[in-house]
Amino acid sequence: MNLLKRVFSERRAILIPLTLFLVGNVIYLAAVVWPLQRTVAGAKDAQYKATQSVLAARALETQAKADRAAKDRADVELRKFYTEILPKDDRSAIGVANFTLNKLAEQSRVTFKSGQWDSEEIKDSTLSRLTAKVTLIGDYASVRKFLYELETAEEFVILESVKLSSASTVQNDNLLELGLEVATYFVRDAKTTAVSR
């Protein structure tokens, strides 16, 4: 202990300023540097969050643009469907459906036996629905081919139900009778729609 007192008394001129300098540095670190470090860390965190928010906003903007483009494409396709694909009246719809069914029956080697058509207006729409009950006769392979061709046809004819039974012919018991319910739609005339409302 005497040694420390002696060193302190002999080197007091150097030790006191050095101690004051060290204490001042500690106070400066505690009062200025550490709070600034926390501020810089907080700023970096805020910058990271802001960057993430900008990236999320850009992704949302890109998605919104893609959704808008998809909606525009869907609107164009829907307009094209109404103007180019759907028949304009019931006669045209029956003609397209009959032509499609007869053409597919001929290609598939089934016999078109009968067909009965009926139409109904769809409420709150410019469309009408045309339904048919159709009977065809053919062997199993031909009936199967006909159904496949009908399902994959470009014409807008919807197959709603299928009934299959043995044909009631005496000549050949290998034939099947195919009862179909099909439907299609057509655009009602705007004048007719306005009058009926």
C-alpha cells in the first residue's frame, strides 16, 4: 500500500490528468457514442423496414397491373365470345347444334334418330338457353367416339346428360340407343329483349 501512495504522490501531475481523461472518455462514451450507436442501429432497422415496404408495394403494383391486364383480356375474350361464337338467334343456334350433332354422328358412324328442341330466356340476361333431347343409335365404339368428339368439339354445345340402353331393333342386338340432353346458348335480339322487359 505504501508503494501505491508513494507512486501516486510522486506522479500526481501525470495520474490526475490521465484519470480525468479516462473518466471523461467513459462519460463521453456513455452520453454520446452509445446513444448514437443505438440511433444508427434504429435508422438501419427503419431503412430495412422501409426497403421491405417498398418491395412489397412494388410487388402489389406488379400484381395489380397483371390483374388489370388479365381483366382486360377476359373482357376482350368475353366480347369475342358474345359477338363471334354465340349464335344470334334461336334459328342459328338450332342450325349450329343440328349441324354439329349430324356432322359428329356421321363421322362417328352413329345414326341420328330424333331430336326435340326447346328454348327459354335467362332472367336478367341477354342470353337464351336452347336445350335438346336427342336420340342416336350405334355400336359401343361408335357411341364412345361420338361422345368424345362432342365433348371436344369447337362449337359451343354442352352435353348435360347421357342415357345409354340397348336399341329396340330386332335386326341387331349389338346396337345401343344413346339418349342425350344437350344445350347451347344464343344472344337474344336487343329489340326483343327491350320489348319483353
